[in-house]
Amino acid sequence: MTTIRQRILAAYLNRNELLAQAQGLAAVPDPAEKARFWAAYRTARSELARLQPAPSTPPLLTDLPTEARPYLERLEGTSAFQDGFGGFEYRFMSVPIDRICPLQMFSNLEPALSPPPVSDLDATLNYALPNDASIPGETVITPAGFRFTSPRYGHGPQNLRRRLSGHQVVVSFEHVNLVQVRRFGNTLVMFNGTHRAVEMWRAGITSIPAIVIEHQNPGEAEWPTGPGFFATGFLLANPRQPPQGARPPLIPDLLSNLSVECQITTTPTVVEVGFGGQQGAQPQAPQGIMIPLGGLQAIPGR
């Protein structure tokens, strides 16, 4: 396990919700540090009551410069991009960071993701819209197949991709890690890329390149759910109830008194794949692969 720093939008959470996201403060053994954490939480909750409503004007999104087109064409020409975004009506745009609502209620501060200077267009595009979907890690051949390990947490069997190349089956481990914004009327919601948006705002950069998908109906979007994510109804509520705050959370709030900072632990990704055998075997460990891949069969992680 690795211990990292994380900022949590505590103003919008009750005590139990905050404790769940902070992993019960298990990585904060010092009582004095816990006291500072709870003092910051009380400050965050008091700040919530002083928020002003969100602007009623539409957010100003602008097209990326024409010089970005060759890079974006290379991105669109990858199998990973087509697998992830083919069929969507999307645009690549520059999005104002202070109008984006984070879907996740936290942002990790480690590893450091310092943005390049905005004068370097290719580097900025690669930072926000990387065209290499490969998840960094190591593959080791095992007696039953292979094991993939990565220092990145939160990945698993869902990141495996199977593609045919001639007479070969090519299996890769991918995450199309684009800064992704969904638009619902005047509300922008960040579905991916919160950490990078926070770091750009910290560096004084006010807009971020993103793939933008507009929805007429919130039900059209496949909203991630579960621990660490705000509910759809909470982000899009209009009118808002007093306990929700006068406006939904915004990316800059993750660097303000509306958030608290704490230590959490993360577990590296470990996924094992076995060759052949009976299809559809059920894994006994969380990182066991649960999807049959044609001549490949899921086996439990170790």
C-alpha cells in the first residue's frame, strides 16, 4: 500500500460521508492531526452557508486552435479512442475550469501532475488529452498466463482490451485518460481528469482542453456511482435546498476552505489472466478477471 495526500470536498458531506471518503482516518494516527482535520471540516461547513448561487449565464467554451488539429486527428485515429468515444457527438474544446463541477468528491495531490506551460500546445494537449491509452505497469509471464501490475490504483479487469491482429490475439491494459466534460444545459460536469484540472488551476491556468459531450437529458449519460462520487441529483439540483449549498461544488473549491486535506492509502493494481480452460470461471479475489477473452479465461488474482 502507498500513502498519499488527498483533498476532499468536505463542505458538501456529512460527517459519516467524510469519514468514509477519508477511510476512517486510518492513515492519520496522530490525534493532533485528527483535531486539525475536524477543525478544517467545521470551517468548510461554515463556508458552505456563505456561498453565492452559480452564474446564470452559459459557460464560455471555445474551440481549440487550428494548430491542434493534427494532434487531435492522431488521437481520433487510435483504436482506444474509437472504443471509448465512437458514436458520441463530441467536440474538443477549451473549458473554463471555474465553471466545472467535479463528479468525484476528492482530488489526489500525489503523484505530482505539474502542467506544462500553455505556450507549449502539444505538451498541453498531451497533458489533458493523451493519445497513449496504455496504463503504465509491468507484465510478467506466469505458468497459467500472465500477471499485470501497475502503481496506478483503481484499475482492474474492465481495463483489459482484446483485439485481433492477423492470426494473433493482442491483449492490452488501457484507460482512455482524456479530460472529459459532460454538459447539461449551463452545468459542466467533469467525468474524468479532476486531478489535472486542479493542478492547472493551482498553476494559474484558467481553462483546460477537454473532450466535451453535450446531453439534453441527464439520463443519457452513464454516470459513475458509488463511493467517492456525488449523486446526479445533487450536482444538477435546481432549485437547490439549503443543506446542498447555493451552488454545486466547482473545481477551484478543491483548493479552498471548502475542502479538507488528509492522508489515505492506495493499493496498486494487480490483474492476472490465464490462458485456455473452461470459460466463465468465477474469480475469488477482487482483481480476478471476470470477462472471457476468447481463448483467454479469467482466473482469481493472487
